[in-house]
Amino acid sequence: MTARTMWRDLRALRYDPPGYAKSGARRTTFQAALEQCEQFMAAASTAGYATRPVQLFYALSQAGRAIVAASPRIDNQSWRASGHGLSASTGVTAVADVTVSAQSHGLFPAVARALGAEPLVPGEPVALRDLWPLLPNAVLVPLTSDALLPVLLFQSATGLAGRPSVGATLVWIPHRVRDLHGDDHAQLKQHFSHYPSLSGLGFPVPPGNGVAWSEGMGPGLGLHVVFGDAATPTDTRSLAERKATLYRSENYWVVTPAIGSMTTALHPVLAWWGVLLALSSLARYEPAVWDKMIDIDASRDAIAIEHILDEAMSAMPAVVRQVLHGFQGQI
């Protein structure tokens, strides 16, 4: 789907909002917030890298207000949110060292509730070196080369006729994971325990016979796994629905790790939120430092920054569209 088609689809939702944005103040907030999101994105499309993260962050922020207004998970007494709910510490010289800190109130935790996700934990600053690898759009051009717990692509195996699949292939696994753990089942299970949604993970071969690593899986390795916690009669969701998060479009499923003392995975939308807030804070409050960071002739981070700011132009409307369509019919 092209960006133009996605925006047309999002604009159509303003006449017929999803979820709890059907009427009243939630409807008018939904409509106005989406309009502002679109205008910020239009501004970002013509801006250079010196200011683009500012427009992109505010586009995402206003999209977040639309998401909160529409979400059936937010009641009519608590859907209004003020403040970012997230702050950035920008007194650094490397992008990877910028940290973001969550607050217990504000738009960031409200969006997390709207998504049915857990926000970052207040009082636990998180560095961009840990958030950046959670963006699926950063896989091909990473900020750092040492990430061990990036976002993973989740590809369900085809089940036998009449039986649900219990197998999947995890893709984009860093080569260092195999270097560190090889075919050791126990160590690999410990590694993947950092991805809460992958509970029940196992390997489809007897211990001692290795695991099913595969090469040529994009920027990393693939690994075939199985799950012992099968769906129950009251849970008819597919394996992907139970183990992964839908990202951007149908059949694009990803899994992310927990950050700090979180008990569940960080939603990719919230990872985008942290990254764009940090970059916009650098651009606004540390303009001289930011100017050096985006200098393609002098900064090793410049290519990764340019790449993610370019990718955000297509990823953000697609992600927002997918989230809002998920609220349709939920009233």
C-alpha cells in the first residue's frame, strides 16, 4: 500500500471513526488530532534532517491522541492526557547514549494503555542503544552493531490440515547470539526469555542434535522454534496472534524484548515514541550537537539517523492505520 493510499484511508476514518471516537469530545479530538498529525507529516516531508525529527515526533504525538480517543481500553473519565509522559536526557555526544525516562502520567503511558501494552518503567532511564534496535525499520541500517536483543520477525510455520501451527521461524537474530550460545538449548532458552511473548519456546529436534539455524534471513539468522503452550478451546487466536505483535500490515508480525523491569514486551509504537522524542529533543535543545550528529562527512551515526528519519515517513502512517483499524467494531 502506498503512502498516498494509507493517508486516504486514515482521512476516511475521520468521517467514520473507530472504537470509542464515534461521538462527542472523543470524536472531535480524534478528528483534529489526525488532521494535525497529517500536517506535521507534510511539514516533515519537506524539512531537512536538522528539523525533521521535531515534526515527526509531534506527528506521532497527535496520532497518539487519536489512538487514545478511539481506544476501547480507555474509559470516558481518563482519556484526556496532558504532557509527553516521557523526557530525554540529551547531554551526550553520541546518539546511542541519549536516555529517555518515563513518567507515570502523560500521553506516553496513556497510549500504552490504549494499545493494551506496558509502558517503560518510571525511574528506569533507557538508552537509545537499547530502543533503536526495537524498530523494525532500523534492521537494515542499525545505529550500533552490538545489539543482542533486537526486534525479531515472527513467521508462523504452516500447520497440518485441520491442526493449528505450533512452529515458527524467528528472523533477524544477530549472528553474535549463535556465536555466544551455539546449539545449547538451555542457553538459547535463557536468551529468548528476554522476549516475554515467546514463553513456551522449544526446539523441534532432540537435545544434543543442534538447532535449526538458517542463513540468508535478511541482516541476521533465522531459527526454527516450536511452542508447547498450545491454544486452548477458549482462545482461538493464531500462533502469531498469541506470540507476536502486528506491525504495519497484515502478516507482518514482530516480537520485542522487555526493557528493564518490564514484565511484557515493549510495543514497537512505544519504541518509535522514545526514539523520536529523543531525536527531537536533541534537535530542539542541543542544536549544535545535533548539527554534528547529522554531518554525513564527520559523524558515524549520520547514516543511521537519516535512514530512520526517512523510514518514519512511511512507517508512521502505516502503523497508525493498523492500530486504528484494530479498534473498528469495538464499541
